[in-house]
Amino acid sequence: MIRHLALCALLLTGIDAIAAEENPAAPADTAKVERLKPEQWCWTHDLPKDRCTTCDRKLIPALKKANDWCAEHGIAESLCQRCDPKAKTTLDALRPTERPKDAK
Ligand SMILES: [Zn+2]
Ligand SMILES: [Zn+2]
């Protein structure tokens, strides 16, 4: 009887291990960024329009409130390439592939 219980425990442990392998935790750094539309991009400053504080100073308080503000460089912290080189990857993923002809 004792031997039988031990065998059951072993089997259950084995099943648990298999289940864990089938559901691996998704790595955090593969979060998908949705590419923006050309009209959502500021082609002058190479930033998303909703975070281009050069074009719209009114965005600054909102970014500060969202804790996404780099006071040192005057840009959204999440897009500050001088503070975080990885921000370039984010910008490359966000930047629309098609540049409108009338964009300056
Ligand atoms: Zn701009
Ligand atoms: Zn910065």
C-alpha cells in the first residue's frame, strides 16, 4: 500500500512538470508595439505625435502625470534614446513604414 501511494505521488509530480512546460511564462521584453499610422507620426521630430512635446507643449503635464517624462532631455522618458538606448527599438517599431509625400 505504501509503495502504491509513493508511485501515485511520483506520477502526479510528473504530470505537474509536463503542464508547467506546456505553459511557459511569456518573456516580458517581447511586448508587441503597434505600428502607428503616418498621420499619427511627427516626421519633423521623428516621434509619435501624441508624445512630440516640441510640437505640442501641452503634452508635457500629461507625460509628467503618467510618470513618463525625462526632465533632463525634455522628452517622454519611454522614448528618450539618450537615457535608454532601447528606446530606439521602440521608435523603430512605432514609426510608420510609409512616409506621406506632404510630410516635411
Ligand atoms: Zn514634432
Ligand atoms: Zn533622457
